[in-house]
Amino acid sequence: MPTDSRRCFTPILFLAYLFGLANGIQYSQLDLQGLNDGECALLLEGPGRSSQFDYTYNLLRGNPLTYNGPQTCITYDAVNAAYLDARKRIHVSQPHGDYKPEDVATVGELLLDVSVNLARTYGLSYEEIEKALPLIDTSKTLIREVCPPYLSNVECRPGKYRRYDGLCTNLQHPTWGATNTPFTRLIGPLFSDGMSAPRISVTGNNLPLSRVVSRTMHPDEGFHDHAGTVMIIAWGQFMDHDYTLTGTPLDPINRNDPEECCDRPPHLKHPYCDEIYIPEDDYFYKLFKFKCMNFVRSFPAPRPGCRLGSRVPFNTLTGVLDGNTVYGVTEKFARKLRSGVGGELRMNPAFSEYGLKDILPLKLDIPDEGCTRANSSQFCFEAGEIRVNEQLVLTCMHTLMAREHNRVARGLAEVNPHWDDETLFQEARRINIAIIQHITYNEFLPILLGKDVMQKFGLLLEKNGYYHGYDPSVNPNVIDAFAAAAYRFGHSLLPTAVERWSKAHKFIASKRLSDLIRRPFDLYRAGVFDEYLMGLMNQVAQAMDDSITQEVTNHLFKKVGARHGMDLVSFNMQRGREFGIPGYMEFRKFCGLPASDHFEGLFGSMPNETVARYASIFEHPNDVDLWSGGVSERPLPGCMLGPTFACVIATQFSYSRRGDRFWYENANQPSSFTPEQLEEIRKVRLARIICDNTDLIDTIQLYPFVLPDHEINPRVPCRSGVIPSMDLSKWAEYPSEHNFNHFNYDPSLGK
């Protein structure tokens, strides 16, 4: 039937649909003979299933009422009917400028509602929900009127500089790696209702409470690793905040997690509540009669093209390593962070009278966002990522890399005095991102994964020349299991206290970790930044195991004067369950590791007493949460992680390298460095970055992620030639060359 006549037909169909509902007409399968392909949004195999809408549609089309064919047709009109029904309940935001996470969420809620409607109406199986529903082309339905522009019609052109929002990282698939797009799923989700409700036991019963798993499986035993320093945690969290921030509801005033779940009647609770209940016999919280932790679910994502399907959370950051910790993920916010002079970032010259380097600027707008202030005259710091103040160690890394940007910008200005602020900023940003990528793959990942795992997953960097592994068919988006479980391995390494050391490598003092969470105010004392940096390189990290410090299992985000806080391990478990992430055993299968239907099958993978504790609280080994099982595994040889987490994390870093058009080693791209420039970037070491961006540190071990050792990791003077420096003269450009090659940065062109 021609499109025009079908549109005219729709009101009659809608009346017939309502009439059919009122009279209880039984569903009938469709006769597809004579139907144009355009009428069917989706063809399903198997016995006839039809919505009342589709039945009436075929009745009015003159099709037989009895039909025994092999397929069911879900029409575009049926999708439109589900959409119109959802619009009655859900208000969809359609902002004129940037979409905020809460705006994106309204579209996600609508699409989930439509998907649930169709799944129930047609009795869709798990396979059909996961693989068939997303095939419907919603651009041919009314859904197109609410689909955000960044998900449906982005035009990309190759350019030298990345967009802040990650769009156009892939020219053929503009949303791959972009902000506010869904996490990638390695394994299909396990929701208790097949669509959205958090995971339950494979037996059909509830899983043990998240807090029960935390206190039973992850007590504070206080073991220490023998070689790794707290710098591993600092850089690891800095990388995590470059990768992932789940879109969740926030308190509209202070932009923190809402506290609207516990001790409230149902009608006053936040609609996303998934609170964590605490058993009455809890060894710690019963002392304070604390029975519930506030926790809200993640927002549902709209998929690229506003496709349908089960609930999937989304990432508010970009899926590639692009320094958004330093620069932010929107053009508007990036402009706010800049000084507007010499390509530099805005900083606070608090200690200039002492001849010391700048610190991060004050966070003056929404000052309580991610910050616990003792009074209104106290301020946290501002940087490219909102969690900069989450703990002081992380704030130090933000400060370090912001200083490095400005150091590089000044160096570029010396060799290119004719460059304007925009060119200096974009070139310094491009180099700083390359530095972050190089340190991560050259120093951090070898400690974390070991050479064997890195070789297996193609993570070893080229020694010279270009990397030719860029693959435009690889989606660099963040994996859900990486964000909600595997990359949270660092929680096992967290120390009970954070130490300060002198430039002579002598211990000065320490502070409890819980007293530094959302309280980075020590950095307002002259010289203290260097002392914390020295501490990060000299303090040993806790062992990678199932033991977690009480500083984060009982005292997380503790408020001023309070005697208890929250439990990070419970949050990990709850987040994985509401994401619909399958259990630990499913990921062992995915990674090619032995799996078992009996707890005894875990012997050898983890200590026997750990297996016994699992058997005491879980009904089936398939129920064990991924994060809990992952941190409990015995590490691989030469690796900090067990095989399951090593597999998931290495897969993510493989995607990040192979799927990033702007990857610093790439050849034949507008963004590619010259061979001479690439050689300079390969000289970069974290030790050099620390030497160049601190005031007092004059000796440092070659590899700050590992404790110093006279033979294999000696301390050397910063001023010696042992730690090489980048030669920025390789970026020198003649004015004529500048006029020809450089033009104003336009973020709309995907540069």
C-alpha cells in the first residue's frame, strides 16, 4: 500500500484497535501474501503472534482471519501505537543545545516503555528481545520526532583534532565512542523480567543482600602487595574517570546522589530507588542502628538510531582515552576550563609568592557537587571531570596532568611564537592525550596485566614506526562489565591510610583514606602536593585479593562528624545486578576458562576458604557476582589480576586502541604525528612528568608504579639524562606552513 494511503488509514485503524480491545478479539496471525515489505517493521519466526492492532489492521485490509504461516509481522503502526501510549506517561526532553544525561534518560525511558509494550504484546523470547527488537528501523516511526540529533544524523569530516564529546571518532559510525551512548555488552544481560528488573538467582529466588556478600566475602584482612605502589591506584582511577561515568539521577541542587530512598513511604521515594538493605545482625552498622543505604539505578539509554531493546545503561563520558579528565566532554565546559591566553588551562597561582607551581582552580559553581565542605568559605577544585575531588590522591593526578598541559603549551609557544591561543591549546591537548595513552600502555598496563596477556590481546606498543592496527569495524565504547565490575579491581588495592613522604624519601605522616574522600583541602598547604606525590611512589599498595579496607566498606563518603559512612563493595554488587550483568561464571565461560555448576569447581581458581564462604551465602555458583568473583581469583603469573578480570580489562584496552581513529601511534590520519614527533612521545615516562611538574622532587625511581629497588628500579636524579625529555622543537612550524595547514578549530566538523 502506498505510504500516503496508509497514513490516511491510521485513524481508522486506531479506532478499530480500541474496538478490538473492548470486545476481547483473540489474536490471529497475519497473511503476509500481498503485503509490501514496508508495512512490516519486524518479521518474527515461529507460531503466529499478533497484537490486537495488527489483527485489526489485517482484518481491514481484507486478509483471512485464520492463518497458519511460519512468521509474524510487527507493523510500523503497532510500534507507533506503543509509542503514543508511552508518550501519555513519559515526558520527553528535547533541549535546543547539548543533551544532559537527564535529558537523554527521558528518551531512554520512552524507548524502554515501547520495548516492554511490544515484548509483552507479542510474548517475545529473550533472543527476540536482544537480537530482533533492535532491528526495527525506528526512523520510519513516530519515534524519530524525539530521537536526539546526536544519535541519528551526525555528519563527520576527517580532521586533526578530536571532538570533546567523542562524536566522529569513527567516520562511518559517528556515535561509537561518543558521550551519552550505551555501554557495550560482551554477554547478553540477565534481567529477572527479561527487560529491566535487576538480576536474581538462577533458582528464581533473590540473591543474598549486597551487604551480606560484602561482609562475608570481603573482610579487611590488611594484606600488602610486595612491589606495587599506591601510584597504581592513583593512575588507575585517573584512567577510570577518563573512561566511565554511568548516567544516574542526581540531586538537582548539589548534583550528588539523591538521598530519597531509605525510610520513606513508597509514594515519596525516588522512582529509581534500589536501596541496599542491611541485615539487623551486621557486625558494624548495628552499632548505629543503620539499616539501609540509599542507592539509585542507572538511567536507561537510547541506542544509536533510537533502536528498541532491553534496558541498557549509558556512559556520560567518551569511550576512548582522550584526556576528558583534563578537558571535559563538551565544547562549552572546555572553554570554561581555559585561560584564553597562550593555549593554557586556567589555574590557581595560590603559591606564586613562594615560587611554587599553580594548583587547580576553585570550584565556585555548585560548590557542594562531589565535595564535603566544613563551611561555606571552603572550596574544592575544578577540572575536566566532576569527580576530581573524590579522593585527594585522584586530585593530585588531575593537578599533575593539568600542569603538564600548560608546560607543553608554553614549550610550543616558544618554538611557534606565531601560533594563536586556539592552535597552542589544541596542539598541547593533542600531545597531552598522547602522553596519557603512552604512559597507560607503556607503564601501567604491563604492571597490571603482564607481558603475556598484553601480547595475547595485541596491547604491546610499537617500538618504532607507526601502528597499523586501527580497525573502523571496532567499537571503542566502554564494556558494561568493565565499568561496573572488572575495572573496579582497584578497590582491593586501596590503603587504609594515605602517606606523605619528604623529598629525601622519608615518611612524614599519614591520613585515613575516609578523611580524604571528597576533602582534598590539604592541597591548599604549600609544598604538600609534592609530599603526597612522594607518598604515592613510596607507599606499598594492598594486595590484589578479596580483602577490602573498612575505610571504604564502612566509612565511604562519611559526613563531617559522622561515625559511619557507606559501603563501596555493596555499591559494586548492586550496580552490577541492576545493570543486568550476568554472574562471574558466565564471564569465565566467555573468556574460555573452565566453568562449573558446583562450588567445588572453583577450587584452584581461588582459595578453598573463599569457595566455602561463597557456598554459605549463594544457592548456585552461577549467582556469584562478577566483581566479587573477579577480585577473589588467584592472579595469573606476572599479572596483578586473575584470568577473568585480565580478560575483560584487556578486551577493553584492545577496543580502545584498535577502535580509536585518533590513537597516537596511528598512521595516515589527519591527526597522525610525524615520525619524529612520535619518537619524542615514546620518550615519555611518568617519572619525567612528575619531575617536570613538581617543585621539590629531585630524585625519583624510574618506574613510579613499583617500589624503588637499587638494581631493577633505582632512584635517579631528575636532572640526569637517565629520564629523557620530549624535544618540542619537533613541533616547530614555519609561518607559511602554519597558514597553509592550520585553520580555526570548528567542533561541528568532527575535528
